[in-house]
Amino acid sequence: MADTFTPVAPRPAPAAAAGMSMWLRRNLFGDWRSSLTTVLLLALGVYLLPGVLQWSLFQAVFGAHADACQAARGSGACWGVITEKWRIIIFGRYPFEEQWRPEVATLVMVAGLVVSCIRWFWRPWLALLWVGVLAVFFALMLGGVLGLSPVRTDLWGGLPLTVMLATLSIFLAFPLAVLVALGRRSNLPAIRTVCIVYIELIRGVPLISVLFMASFMFPLFMPQGTTIDVLVRVLVGITLFAAAYMAEIVRGGLQAIPKGQLEAADTLGLSYWQTQRKIVLPQALAMVVPSMMNNFISIFKDTSLVTIVSLYELTGALGLALNSDVNWRPFKIEAYLFITAIYFAFCFAMSRYSLWVEKQLSVSRTR
Amino acid sequence: MGVSARAPSKKPIEWSWRSRVVRGWVYQLLALGVVIAGVWFLAHNTQENMRTRGIQSGFDFLGSAAGFDIGETTFVAYDPSESYGKALWVGVLNTLRVAVIGIVLTTILGVLVGVGRFSRNALVRGLCYAYVEVFRNVPILLQLLMWYLLFVDVLPPTQSAWKLGGMFFLSKGGLSLPAPVWAAGHAWMLLGAIVGILVAARYRAGLQREFERTGQDRNRWAVPLAMVLGGAVVGCAAGGAPREWSMPEQLAFMVDGGMSATPEFLAVLIGLVLYTGAFVAEVVRGGIQSVSLGQTEAASALGLSRRQMMKLVILPQAMRVIIPPLTNQYLNLTKNSSLAVAIGYPDVVSISNTTLNQSGRAVECIAVIMVVYLSTSLSTSALMNWYNKRVAIKER
């Protein structure tokens, strides 16, 4: 009996269990309520989309023609305002012929930030790299060295100012925050009280009042004759403000360290600072990376407030570019959308990155 | 002879650098010294500067006439001949108005969107996600400026306001809507509603007891709602049933009558609600996600319906994760309302600013701002801490 084995022909995959149609059925037309929602939302989209496209693309003016923009007003967007004004919006009042300097400086700074996000670069010499980045940034922006003409800080503006304020205040606030957080958890009552008062006082008031203080009242606080650049004062204000919030985040991490770790360190005879440096902080800081990133994002957004104390960062530079120009002033909304896109790009990138870091951390935890 | 318990020996303090206690004292004294010296230095400089520049100090200026007008007031009437103190009080009330209404709306929006992220419909999920990402990643100041610009630029002038059924008017001048004319009957109505709420609370407590005793879960909303509404209706009838409504009317150059909200107020409110709502949505989503999947599975194994699962299993556990960050968002909303100064809504910061420019009392005006925000912050967090204690799950 030569019975050869003939396999049964494979059955086709059930049509309704996989693929596009099943996804649609499950996610858009699950039951009558879901279907109704889908239909309504699609109808709304179809109703709105042509108008949006007409305004933003088909009827829009892209060239820097004020007359054409004026004619298209109400029916189409005037992106020409960006073609015309982007230099002032991005670089503020920085002298026109020197604008390559803030350009390069911002690129260097952003490159430094991007590099610091890559795991391979998390080495001790990253700190040296940052010293270099900051040196290049300030040399380019301030001038006065290597034959660059000096530029006063009150002419700084736009994106370089935004990026610089955010980066520097994060750098300065972080060590302060760690110290304050440790102080708040200290068992020395006087130090603890000082730290608590600082944190609660700062967290209880809006940033804008801190900035008002830094820009209007600071001269009153200093001995007569001392003048400190308003940029520095505002930077100090943002730093002190950010540090209080960061300290609370770090404290969250400190509280999550099991007591056994501290006791073990004591048993080994480590001193307070050795314990904190080698045992507590490495664990605590790794734990709070996601909330720290969120905090960085909000510091980046908060730099927009310095426009209220008359520094022309991105938001302020926009007012600078348009408020005094009768021809282009009516198209402010398009310019707002432009800087909205810039802020969004930065913040969205940071929040995506934070998600990635979170994933990396959870990998190490769930071995 | 038994071993007597050793009395805790009181070690004499060893006066050397190697003693932790001594070092602790030294550090603390040093820290205090630095702080006190710093504060003294600043205070001394300030006094010195004020003397040489001839700046007066003290809070006596609060009594003198303000002399500036305030665009809108909450509950109290104000005119420029009244004092700075009154003006600042108007500012505080304006801040509180925007904060309280904002917190209520933000909570509703945030919870809806946060739950929407778990919708079974992909479009709803996508929209909620897009909303959260867009509004959370753009600075609130920029959003406020844009809303204000939309109000003053895009909306029609008051003469040709957008109308809805002759009752709602929306224009550059703001939003007008019908309002009941206040009469004694409304006080009765309120009283009736309060009595209704008290009775309903007792009724619901009874239902809860019955549920815990028998496991019979009955609808806890229909009857209590009827009680509250009934109370209100009875109160209204008892008070003579006031039915007069003030309707907004289109006049030549303005819309008059009814309730109205200025474009500044609307811009601040909409901006704050949409911005904070995105954060609240994330908080709610995080809270719901923090409840482990096993809980949901156990609940469905017990045969609970989706609604019961949400109410009895997921939400009580999610709440303790949600409340603390939610408190922070409420505080953020209140503090962010200070940005109203950028678009001219007369909140306490904006009025303090005007006062500062007129009277030159910088220290005092900033102190007023700080005291107002500190006290709102501290009282909000006290309230939320109390609520947090109530919803916290008692573990053993």
C-alpha cells in the first residue's frame, strides 16, 4: 500500500478576523453608537475641510506682496507675512548684517541639545562639550572677540534668546534643585525649614510675578551703582522659579528609595555625601526622568513670558515685527501660527523623546 | 539577680568635628546665617535705595483714590474715585471668577477627553490625542494672544453681531446671553434646591448602606436629581415664581441687556480651559491606566457590567492617582490666569501693575500679588488634600 501523504489544502485566513476591513469594523463601526459617531465626525470633516484648504492653501498668498494679501483678506491666508518678516521674528533686533552669528549660535546650541539626547554620548566628556557649546554661543552672540563686532544683549531676540533662556535655566536650576530637594529631606530642622519655605513660596506665586520682581524691583535690592544686565536678572528669575518645581520632582524620586538602601549605606560606613552621591541620587534621578522631561518642556514654554517684561524672544519678536507695520499688522494670525509651529516642533520632539527615555528605563526595570 | 533593663544612656555630646550632632548644628547655623545675612542685605539695600530715591513705603496708599477705570467687575460696583484697595479687591474677584469657572470647565473637558482616549472608536481616540498634543505643546501665553486676536479681529463689529435665535449675540464686543432678573423668588428657589440636595444626600447614603448590606445596586441619580429639581420648583413657586428674563437687545452701536462677557474674559477663559484641559486629560488617562489589567479581568470574572466596573473598581483606584496631579493643574490654571495681563483682562496682576505705575509702591504691589496667589494656592491645596484623604483607599 503506497499511501502518499497529501496535505489538506490550507484554509484561507478568515476574512473577517484580520486585515483592513476588520480593523475598520472593530475601530470605527463597533456598534451603532460607534458607527453614528464615525459618520458624524466624518461628515463634520468633509464639511470643514474644503474651507480650511481654501484658506490655507488654494487662496493663500505666499509671496511677500502686501497688496495681494490685502486683496485676499478674509478668503485666504497671507503666508507672505512670514516670507517678509521671518528674519525679525526669528532673530529679533539683532543687527541685520550680522545675522549669520545668531544663526550659527542657535544651530550649535540645538546640535548640542540633540547630541546630549543620544545615548552614545552620555559620557563624562559631554560636560566639556557643553562648555565648548556655551563658549561658542556667547562668543558669537556677544562678539568682541576674534574680530566680531560687539552686540549689546538688549539687541538679542527671537529663537536664539528662547533657546538660550531655556537651556541655561535648565542647566542652572538642576543642581540647585537637587540641593534643595536633599535639604528638604534633611533631618536638620533649620535647613529643612529654609528649603520648604523656598519651595512653597516660589510654587505659590505665578512666574510672571517673579519676572516682574527680577526686572523692575531687582535694582532696588542691589547696592547703589550696581547694574546687572536685565537678561541675567530674568535668567536668574526663571532659574529660581524652575528650581523649586524641579526640587519637588527630585524629592519624589528621593522618597521612592527604600529605606534599606540608606541603612545599608550607613552600615558600610559611607558618609552623608557619599551615600547621596553613590547610592541615592543615581537611583532617584533615573526614576524621575519622565517628569523631569515634562518640566523641561514647561520651562521651554514658560520662556515666552519674558515678552511681558519686554525681552524680545520669539513671541515678543513677533510683536516687534508686526505691531509698528501698518501694511502687515492685519496678518498677525498667520505669523502667530508660524511661531506656534516652531514651539510645537520643539515641545513635541521633547515629549516624544521623553516617551523613548521612559521606555528605555522600563526595559532596565523589567528584566 | 535579674538583668535590669539598661536605662537609655545619655551620651554626652562630644565636642568635636567628628560628631554628627555638632556638625549638624554647625551646618544649620551656617545656613541660617547665610539666609539672614542675605535677607538683611536685600532689605538694607532696598531701604537705602528708597530713601535716596524718595520712594515712600507702607500700605497707606491703599486708602487713596485710584483714579483709573476698570473694564469689568465681578459682583461689586467700582468707579475711579474709589480707593486702590477697592480696585485691587475688584482684581482679586476677577481673578477668582476666571479661575473658578475655568476649573469647573477644565475638569469637564479634561475628564471627557481623558476617557475619550480609551474610546472604542478610533476617530474619537485620534481626535482626543491630537487635541492633547497640540494644546499642550504650545505656550499658554501664545494661545491667549491668539484667542484674543481672534476675538478682536475676526468677529464682526457689534453692529452686525452674530445672533442665535435672537438670544445670544457674539461680536467684537463680547458675548451676550439672556439672564434672569434677580428677584426674591430666586432666593427661595436656591433655598429649595439646597434643601433638596440635603434630602438627596441622605437618600443616597441610605442607598449606599443598602448596597453594602445586600449587594443590590440601584440607580443613584434619578431619584436624588428629582429631589433637587423638585425642591427648586417648590421654592420657586413659594417665592412667587419670578419669570422675568433680561434679554440682550441689538441697539445701534451696542448690544444691551442680559448677561455679557467681555472678549478679554472670554479669551482668557477659553485659552486657560483648552490649555489646562489637555493636561487634565493626560492626568485622567494616566490614572485610569495605572489600574492594573488584573483588576478589570477580576471585575469581569465577577460578572460586573462595564459601567459597574468603571464605578466600583477602576475609578476608586484611579482617583487616588488622579487627585494630587489634578490639584497641581488647578493651581497652574489659577497661576496662569495672571497672564491675563498680556491681553488686558483686569485681573489682580494687571491692576497691581497699574497701581504700581501710578503710586510707585513696587514692593507693596508685588507683595499684594504674592499674598493673593499664595493664599489661593494654599487654600486650594488644603481643600484638595482633604478630598484626597477621603478618596484614598484605606490600606489595612
